[in-house]
Amino acid sequence: MNPGFPLLSLLTFLPLVGAAIILSVRGEEKVVAQNARWTALWTSLIVFLLSLALWFGFDKSSADFQFTEEVDWLPDFGIGYHMGVDGLSVLFVLLSTALTPLCILASWESIGTRVREYMISFLVLETMMVGMFCALDLVLFYVFFEGVLIPMFLIIGVWGGPRRVYAAMKFFLYTLAGSVLMLLAILWLWYNAGTTDIPELFAYEVPRAVQTWLFFAFLASFAVKVPMWPVHTWLPDAHVEAPTAGSVILAGVLLKMGAYGFLRFSLPLLPFASAEYAPLIFTLSVVAVIYTSLVALAQQDMKKLIAYSSVAHMGIVTLGIFTFTPQGLSGAIFTMLAHGVVSGALFLCVGVVYDRVHSREIARYGGVAKVMPGYAVLFMLFTMASVGLPGTANFVGEFLVIIAAWKVNPWVAAGGASGMILGACYMLYLYRRVIFGKLEKPDLKVLLDLSPREYVVFAPLVVLTIWMGIYPSSFLSFFEASVAALLARHEAALNVAKLAGM
Amino acid sequence: MNWTLALPEILLAVSGLVILLSCVIPKQDTAYAGSMAVIGALLGAAVLVMMQDEGTAFSGQYIADPFGRFMKLLCLAGAAATLLLAIDFNEREKLARFEFPLLALFATTGMMVMISANDLMAVYIGLELLSLPLYVIAAFNRDNGRSAEAGLKYFVLGALASGLLLYGTSLVYGFAGSTNFDKLALAFAPGQPVSAGVVVGLVFVIAGLAFKASAVPFHMWTPDVYEGAPTPVTAFFAAAPKVAAIALIVRVLTGPFADLSDQWQQVLLLVSAASMLLGSFAAIGQRNIKRLMAYSSIGHVGYALMGLAVDTDVGVRGVLVYMAIYLIMNVGTFAVLVSMRRQGKAVELIDDLAGLGKTHPGTAMWMAIFMFSMAGVPPLAGFFGKLYVFLAAMQAGYLWLALIGVGTSVIGGYYYLRVIKVMYFDSTEEPLDAPTPGVGLVMAGSGLFNVLFILWPAPLIGAAQLAVAALVG
């Protein structure tokens, strides 16, 4: 890829072109729906193929921002259109572009009404997600970060389950309330540092007294997005009511935005406050891991169970980030990626039976293995991955985080590790109740196994899950340099202060 | 005597008289022709405004500067767009009379005089020229009790506000010895003692102007008048006069009273915070969408005044940008409201919008864009309006005001979302009628502005910057 080629902008805005094409299609409803599906699928596939250039063209040895683009946008204010990726963000871009076509494929038949609007929402959502991970300007970042809410609100509210209105409103207002505080923090940085350019801001030292305030303003936004206990309550509602593909994107990408925010802003910009309040984050994370795991154990609804397990896994992620060790950070990023793949796949698994039986209640199922053996095998694989079985994706990340936490504080490590044990309990309990047991219910006896389309959806996720588990270094190598650079900067900031006798 | 400076106003006044005469004489219906002539006159005035020289005229009563140009263009555009919306509505409601566009024209002339006022006398003349036609068109649907009530209520309260303004003006004149802005600015220059009479007069002036802008605590008339008046009239009220009133507040406070900012700043901080709070909380329970828009407009005035209250250049620029974006969002929203009719009959409950996403996807999409924009969700234009005033507040150290602002914008998010929820998540048996092409055009234009503003914000911000530079010198 020759330098100067605006690859990231292309990845970000190509979905909008697809959306515009879908918007312009007129005609009979059936034809329009079919057209919308194909256009959306092709657009997202092209975006994915283009994004592979990042995988092959990314220089793993460098911690600098790559594929950068810079254009003046609001020169009076010092705000520019600045895009670029480094090791922290590049794989999330790929995760977003990879999950979107799968989601569109997964909604192929299950979405029957207003298909055109649905596909437009998904493509707009892709634009916002990719843009958010590529943005290297605070205001630009905020625009994408918030812009995600619009399509997601509509996806939950229009195509969701019975309590969709409540869930959509809760999702929107919770997240908005968190992020407006971040907006104030951004404004403070803007006029004190005189720039909103992220690489330039790294050079700006935020006064220590202010760091605490900014840290909590950012925390308010990111904690809601992650979500951390006790502000996680929007997530189960949103997950349960969202259509399958919405849940996949929510779990796969949107939850990562909060943790990414910690990595991108809290740690490098606010080193003191981050170090000072790490114990607070540890406490919240451990509570999240143990408490939400126990809650998951008691769920009657499959999607709710997986939603709570997401909160627990994200607890591991925040734990890892605030250990300030290479293992912790790498583990956290790896867990985020693995969780994106595995929990996305689990929601798809729920979607498969939901499309057939139209119930998410665990008690409605039992003995599904007899009629859907292929499904049972896939569900087994992702259950094992979610539990953190060695050889699957989640194991690597969680293991690294626990090691890092042990160095910091054995009790924290023990708390985090207990989440893995509890995870095994609730996931295996779920699996047993749904897949094994006697096949008694008459409508279950006639279920069909996975269709070729569903196999196509699952195949890449299976490959990724095993690949990440067996040969993690092809992923870890992407962010090792960036993590090292981030930690070096963090150490240096703390040391300077120590030398100055503060 | 440099009277050519006032050509835009003169054009409007003269063409108003000509149109009046030529509409009265023929026997047949002249409403449509009248509307078109008025829109033509407004556009002509806009061209003249753009060609206007800078300077003062009429013994310093009148001033032409880039600030005035910016605000006048907004007012003219707002007035023309809302008249366009009114044509079809009035015809269907059997309200099509040529007096309506004419009254709007005279009101617009009043706004222009207000914006260009360089003397407290001119302020009063402009304000009254604006108010009298507004009283009449509020009650334009004279056979409808609610419309008559709206007109009467507006008249009684408006007269009180005019009285306050006049009383304040006379106090200022009595204690400072002049009504001319330039002389007042000299009289209040730093170092001069500030007499209590001037401060009392200043507060009265602010109260009179805040009434026109419907800022808390002088907002009481807004919901009733917005609800009672015919929808195009409400659209007119919410757009141009509000911009003119804010422009006048900005001009008065940053001009003659600039050095008294210690005195007026607290008042404005309070007004701004109270408007934002009331606008967001009181809107939650509304069922009528015009009432909802009334409270929403109170809230928006609060945000706009935040920029003025913090008393910095950046803040004033924020006000201008905010008002421009507000005007365009508002015109678009009212285009949707004007087209709300079921089997030919106008309806105005929020629940009447149910299922719009299914029956009229285009209209629903624009409306959703306006609502998200008003809520201040990026990447739409409304977000940038808020961004600039919040930035100004943070910069000037008014963190508490910015906190109230972001808090109320979350609360405001709730009721804007409710409209979207009704449109997309609810379903209906009886769909609304399709909007007419003219209205659809206004919707699309305004919607595109909201979506595309992010790509090219520099022209608007540059123009606002120029206007502010002229104002604060």
C-alpha cells in the first residue's frame, strides 16, 4: 500500500456509500429487501478485504501510529481530521470489519421487516465503530464514540424483543449520561493543551491536581461502556432485547470501546491518577467478576446469562489494564479480542435456536444434541472457549492477566481467577440444560440442524477461536511494541515526578 | 445623512405597503400571490443586506455591521422558510389570507430594525414593530378559541414586557444622559462610578428582552402561545423573532453595557441555567408536540445565552453559531409538524406520529435527524452548537454552568428520543397524509444541513467569527 493512500478513511466511509446505495433503491418491498441484503453484504465484505491490508501492511516492530492521514478540519480551533492506527487499535479495526459481514449474514432470514433500514443502520454502525478506533483527534473520537448510539438505539428499538423500548432508552441515556462528562474533560484538555490531537496531547503534562477530575470524567464514560460494576445494568437489558446480530456487535465491539478508551486516554494522559486509583479499579473489577458470575448462574434466560458473563470477562480486562505490566496489558487486549469473537459466537448460538423455537428461556430446551449434533459441537467449542480452556482463545488472555495481577497483589489475582472457576460453573450448567438431557418437548424433536448459511457464519469464528488459542503470538505480536511504549511512557512520567520530589 | 445604509429595511417597508395595496384592490383571492411577493421581498432584502456598507445612519440610531448582517440573514432565511411552510397549511385550514404573509413581513422589518439598533429608542421601535404583527398573527385563526386565547395572552404579557423595557430605558436615560449606544458606552467606561439607577434600568431592559427570547423566568407565555397559534405561526415564532431577540440581547450587553458586565453577568448566568433546567424538565410530561417544542426552545435559549453569560469572545461566537444551527433545526422540525395531518385534518399530539417510520420513511428519517440533532448527538449539527458554548463556559471557568448544560442535555435527550420512539417503535392504524413537495423540500434542505455540517463547518464559524470581531471591536 503506497503511503498517502487514505486506507483508513476508505474503511470508515465506504459503508456509508453502501448505505446511500441501499437508500436509493426503490421498488417492491421484497425486491428492495433482497437488494439491501446483498448490497450490505458486499459492502461489508469489500471493507473487510480492504482491511486485510492492515493485517499484512502493519509494521509490528513500531509503536508509532501508522497509515496516518491528516487534513485540516477546524483550523481556528486546532481540531484536525487525524486518523491512524497503532498496535492498540489495529486489531479492533479488523475485529469490527470482520464481525459486520457475519452479522449481516446472521440477520439474513431472522430480520423480515424493514430490512432496508436495518441494513442501513448496520452499515452506519460499522462506519462509527471503525472511525472510533482510527480517530487520532479527541473531538473526532467523541463524534464517533457517541455516533454509535444512534444506529444501535434504532437496532435495539425497532428490531428488538418485547421490552425493546425500555432497553433502547436505557442504553441510550445511560451511555449519553456517561459520555457528556467525558465531553467536559475533552473540552478542558482542548483549551488547556491547545490541541485535540492525540499524539500531541501525549506530550502535554496534565497538572496532578486536575488529573483526578479528568480521570473520573473519563471513567464515568468508559465505565458505562465497558461496563463495570455497578453501572452495568443497562447491558443485560440491551442484550436480551437486541436482535441477535445487535447483541453480537454490542458484545463484540461496543464493549471494547470503554476498555480501549482506558488504554488510549486514561493511562497515557493521566498517569498519576491512573496509578492512584488502580486499587479502585481492581476492587470494582473483582466485584464485577465474582458478583456477575454468581448472577449469571441464576439466570433463566440464555442471552441474559451470556450478557452477565460478558460483564465478568470485561472485569478481567479492566483488571489487566490497571496492573501496568506488559503481561497485564497484553492479556487485557487479547481477552478483549477473544471475548469479541467468543461471546459474539455464543450470541449467534443462542440466535440459532431462538430463530427456530422463538424462546430464550433455558427451561424451554433440553436434549437438543440429539436433533442438532452439529450445533451441539459448535456450542461446545464456544462454551469451552468462554470458560477459558487451554487451547482456546480466552485462555491466553485471562492467563496473562492473572499472572500480572499476581505480581501486583495475590488477592486480586485470586479474585480474578475465581471468575474462571465460576465461569466454568455457569457455562457448563447452561450447556447441560440446553444440549443434554431428555428430548421431551415435541416441538424440539423436529428441529433442523444448522443450515449451510449458518455454517458459513460460524466457520470463521471457529477458526479464529482455535487459532488464537493455539498460536496467540500472531496476534500478540501486533501490540507488543505499542504496549511496551505505553508502559515506558507511564513509568517515565511517574519517575520524573519522583525525582522532582513530589 | 447616509440613509442608503438602511436600504434593506426601506425595501421591506415599501414593498410591504405596495403588496398590501395590490392585494386589497382585486376582488379574487390573492393569498398565494401575496405570499410569493413577500418571499420575494425577503430575498431581495437579503441581497441588499449582503451588499450593505458598514457605518451608522440616522444620527447614530442605526448601525450596519457584520454582526447585523449575520443575524439579519438568519432572520430573513427563517422568515422566508416558515412562510413557505405556511402557504399550503393555510390553504387547507381555510386560513389563506394575504394579511398573514404581510404581517410576517412587517414583523421581519421590525426584527431588522432591532438587530441594527444603535440607540435605545431604535430598540424600542424595532421591538414594537416586531411585536404588534406577532400579536395579530398569534390570533390569526380567529374562529378558534385557543388561537384567540394565544393572541390575547401574548398581547397582555407582551405589553407588560414592553413596559418593563421602556421603564428600564427611561431609567438608563435619566442616569446616563443619553440613549445612544456609543455615548452610553463612554458613560459606563471603566473608572466611572456606576449608579444604582443604571443597574435597575439595565435589569429592566434585560427583562424586557428576555421576554421576547422566552428565557426563564419570562417564558410563561411560550407554551400556551406555541400551542394555541396555528402551526406555521408557531414555526415563525420559534425561528426568526427568537434569533432577533438574542441578537439584540447580545448587541445591548456587549455594546453599551459591556463595561457593566459585573452587573449583568450574574443575571444572565441565572437566566441561562434556569432556562436549561426548566426547558428540559418541563418538556418531559408534554403530550402535544407544539408544547414540547416550546419547552425545547426555552432550553435552547438557555444554551445560547450560556455563551453570552460567560462574557468572552469565544462565548459570543458560540451564541451566533448556536442560533444559526438552532434556526435551521427548528425550521426543519416545524416542516414536519406542519405536514402532520390525518385525512386532511391537522393533528398535533406526539402520539399522532406513531408508525411514521413505516408509513413515511423519508419524513421519519428527517424528523429523527432533527431530534437527534436537537438532543446534541454527534455527528449532527446540534452537537457542534453545544460544543462551542460548552467550550466557552469551560474556558471562562464556569464549570458548574457547563455541568448543568450537559446534565440537561441528557434529560433533553429523553424527550427527543421519545419522539423517535413513537415514530419508529410504535405502530398505527391510521397513517398520516404525505407531506407536500414544498414542505418536503424544506425538510430535506434542513436535514442535509444537519448531516453535512460536520464536513464543512468552517464557513459558518468563519462568518460568526467575523461578526463577533465587529461587535467587540
